[in-house]
Amino acid sequence: MKHILRVVSHWGLLLHIYVSMAGFTLVLLFAVTGLTLNHQDFGWGDPKVQMSSIDIPAGTLEHPSRESMGKYLQETLHFRSAVTDYREDNEQIQVIFAAPGHRTLVTIDRTRKKGEVEMESRGTLGRLDDLHKGFDSGRTWYWVIDITAILLTISSLTGMITLLSLRARRRSGFIVGGLGIAMVVVIYLVFVPA
């Protein structure tokens, strides 16, 4: 039985070390951006808005579609962001392009054949905050967030296994862990509005 515990402890420690190091950069990113998201009053991610207008060729407006308008506007405005929203009626067309930290809204007046372009940028910190939330970041980043959550879960569980194997620290470790859980529950019940 002791041999089994020793083997489980050994592999738990190895897993804990390497999984923690594999996820270190992502955990650091989510920790820093969690702080900046919680303190929007710092003003580091305030939006900068630029307004401009463009002429839209009549041929482009004859049979518009999400794909054709998106491609035309991407080429004209020189950006790669994907179309995230497209709406059209008899009077106007609205196309929204979004990427982490950037939003562009193009409102096209069909009668005047003019497009009003509103480009919003929130800089590097706005980009990192959007990555933290997974906003407009694509399918790959969606999986990065999930993998980070899995790495954190594995790191936490293997940390518990490692703590179990450390006889001298086991009791104090579980007391501190229990106090941490109790503190989070009390803060939630007392200070978070219901």
C-alpha cells in the first residue's frame, strides 16, 4: 500500500509541476487581465473612436450580401477583422467588424451611396481584456480558454495529491485550504448582492 501511495505521490508531483508550468503564461495573462477588467476606472482601456466616410460604388449596392459587402469593406478600409453582424433594409446597410480590442461599424446610406465609418480601438489592454472574455477572438482562442481551465483544474487536483504526500505540511495545508474556501463563501454571502 505504501508503494502505491509513493507512486501516486510521485506522479502527482510531476504532473503538478509540468502542467503548472505549461499553463503558467496563460494563468498570468488571465490573472493580470482579471485585475484590469475589475478596475475599468484605471482608464487604460478607454476607447478611441475615429469617424470617417467612404463612397460606395453603385454596383456594390445592387445585390449586397454579407460576404460581398464584407469583402469590399475589408479591402477598402484595409483590415482583416471578420464581419460579426450584418443588417440591411431598403434605406441602409449596417456592417460590424470586430476583433479583440477593435470594433468597426459601417453604416451605408443606400440613397447617397455613402458609408459612415466608426472605428473604435481600445489599445493593447483592451485587446487583452477581450481575449480574457473570449470576445470576437475566434474558435482557436475559445479552445485556449478551455485548455487553460483544464490545466488549472489538473494543477489544483495534483497540488492536493502532492499535499497529501507531505505528512509534515498536510494538516496545515488543509487548514489553510479550508479557511480559503470558508472566506470565499462568507464574502459571497455577506457582500455580494442577492
